[in-house]
Amino acid sequence: MKLSLLGWCAILGLAAGLLGPAQASMRCGTELIDTGALLEDVLKYCGEPQQRSLEEPVDEHGYLIRGAVAVEQWRYGPDNGMYRYLRFLDGRLVEIRARRY
């Protein structure tokens, strides 16, 4: 079964909607952190996250995949009941998500 480009776009759009809203920026003190920021800059302005995990790309035998991008996930909060989840690809901020508890 072949899907058209429009069909794939619709499927991806629905899947993205199920993941919850993503933000393009967040405030740390007086600084505004946007997607595209470097990991070092986020640390400088926001400090150490409460939780930090690194997912290094490995093959089925546990060996690092050469040239693959490392994914790092951070969590800040709770700050007034809000958690912020940050995702970095190769040291650059690509996603900010917020969730209230």
C-alpha cells in the first residue's frame, strides 16, 4: 500500500498532535532560551537540570555508531507546578515541552 505525500503529512501531523504541545522558548531568570540554543548557553542561564539523561546511539551489539547524533534529555522543575522538558541533538536545543502537575 502506497501513501501519497499528503497522506504521510496527515499521519505525521496527527502523531505530532498526540505528543502534546511543544514550546519554542522558555524563560530562565531574565534570559529567554529558544530552540537552537547551545547546551552550554542553557546551562549558563538556567543552571543544572534536576534530571539529565544521555542516549548515545549504539548498534544491536552495544557498539557506538560512528557519526550518529547523541540525544540528551533534561528536566527542570517543578517551578510553580510546571515541569520543562528539553531535548538536545548534538549539543543544540531542538525541543522544549512544558507540563503542569
